[in-house]
Amino acid sequence: MPRTTAADAAIAQLSRTQRRLATTRQLRATGLAASTTNARCAPSGPWQRPLPGVVLIQTGAPDLRQRLLAAVLYADTETIALSGTKAVLTGEAALALYGVRDAGTDRADVLVAARRGLRDRSYVHLRRTSRWPPTLLVDGIPCVRPVRAASDFAAREPSPERIRAILATTVQRCSCHPEDLRAELHASHALRNPAVRTALDELRAGVRSIAEAQARTTLRTAGLPDALWNPALFTPTGTFLARPDAYWPFAGVALEVDSEEYHLGATEYRTTLRRRLLLESHGINVTSAAPALIRDHPDELVAAIRTKLHLAKSRPNPPNIIIRPYL
């Protein structure tokens, strides 16, 4: 049983507010002697040292959020209160906290000031910057905004497909405007990468998923006319109809990319069918395609859209629809 000290009330407060984590400096500020900290972090003690200068006030292994907060604390051992002014989480780990699907958490990219002398440790990778960002607390962890996290990710990611997927999901999931993302990508010099420029071009065109991006590339390569991506369609009286994934207004043809993952339940399936019926009832010719079909049988997608665009020429007028492009 560890010896109780007068500092334990302050330590308990730190534990509650910082996910059972504290820096050694914070512990000293409570009045806890360094020798007591060392004893409690001994192999048989109740505490651990996941990173230099960081103490985990529990015996069990840290969870994901504890690991990420520990990374920030490791880079911010100089201040008593966690503020986000000396160290802040960025990159994929920050995007994962924002709910961006497929964003990895195996490593923690932490922004620090350009002249800090710290080194990378374990899963913590320090990213020095002279362009300090606005910060937000996400689950108690100081993070950059989603657009900055996505930009810092894209500046170092070698895989074009991962760049495409993560940027698209960030814009969709975090309600980021593509122009805000473009400004961050420009500032980080990520736009020097052709894959980043391609992904940004797709986002500015309204594309919001990897499957939509693949469909757009396939259709453009085949020489088909450009579509509007994710436009909002309204009746002449202003009633919202739907937001198809792609729409050719001159022909009244729409493309819906129906994800198998989304259609796992009867409710989602009925919602999709009702949206399709609503579009068809207003004269819009709908083609549906699953992401796997777009990927594995692109010629079939091209043939279907080409045929419907050709048949639309025989129609006297396109559907009377009000279109608002994706903003």
C-alpha cells in the first residue's frame, strides 16, 4: 500500500481531468516528492511511465485516448496546466478522434514549436512548426482543427489512395469546406504532391467519397460529360427532393453510389428505395452502382451512363428541377 501524502487530493483532481495522466512537473507542483513518484512508478508500484516525464496513475495498460494524451503531455512537460499552446495532436490520430474512418492511431503526430529540442519517442512523432494553429479540446486532448490535421497527414502520406480516402472522409465527416482545406494544403506545401492536387480537385467538384472519386475518374476517362457531384435537387416550389451522388442536368440522369456498408439494415434500404422513387417520380432517370462494381467493372458503369445520356436526347425537355451545387 503506497504511503498517502498531502498532495493526493490535488493528484486525484489531475487524474480526473487528464485521463489518469500527469507530467512529473505537474506532480511536483502538487507537492509530491520526486522520490515518492519514483517509488510509485517502480515495477511493483501502482503507477507507470508510458513516456519520459509522463506518469499513468493506474496499473492497467493505457487505452487509446490515454496514449494520445500521453503523447501531448510528453511534448508539453514545461507547463503546469494543459493548454494546447506548447504541444497539440495533429495528423491521423487527431482525425481519428474527430471520427474520420480509417484514420490510424498507431502513431501520434504532435506539433511543437520549431525550436523545441525534444526527440521522437516510441509512437510519438514530433512535427516542428512555425505556423501555430488554433486548437480544440477533443475528449480532453488538445487537437488541431480537422483541416489542419488532414493537411499535416497529406503532406507526409505516400499512398495516393489513402490521401484520396482520408481527405474525402474528413470533408464529409467534419463538415469542412474544401476551400478551407485548400488553404491549409497550400500553407503546408502539400499541393506539391500530384495525388493531393487530384484529391483536392475532386473535393472542390463536390465528390465526397472514394467510390464517387473512382466513378468520376472512370467516367471522365471514358470521355463522358462532366456531372454535378452531390448537388441538392428541389422541386419548382422549393421542396427538397434528394442529393444524388452525380447528376447530369441537361439529361435528367442521376447516379447513386449505394454502399453495401450503408445498406446493412432494412431501414437504410427502404430510405434508399424511397429516395430513388422520388427522383424517378419527377422524371429523373436513376442508375445505381455499388462501390465494388465501380472498381471491378468500370466498363459496365460507363456503358450504362452513356446509354442513358444518349436516350435522354429524345426527351423533349429535361426535368423541371431547381439545382443547388454542393457548397
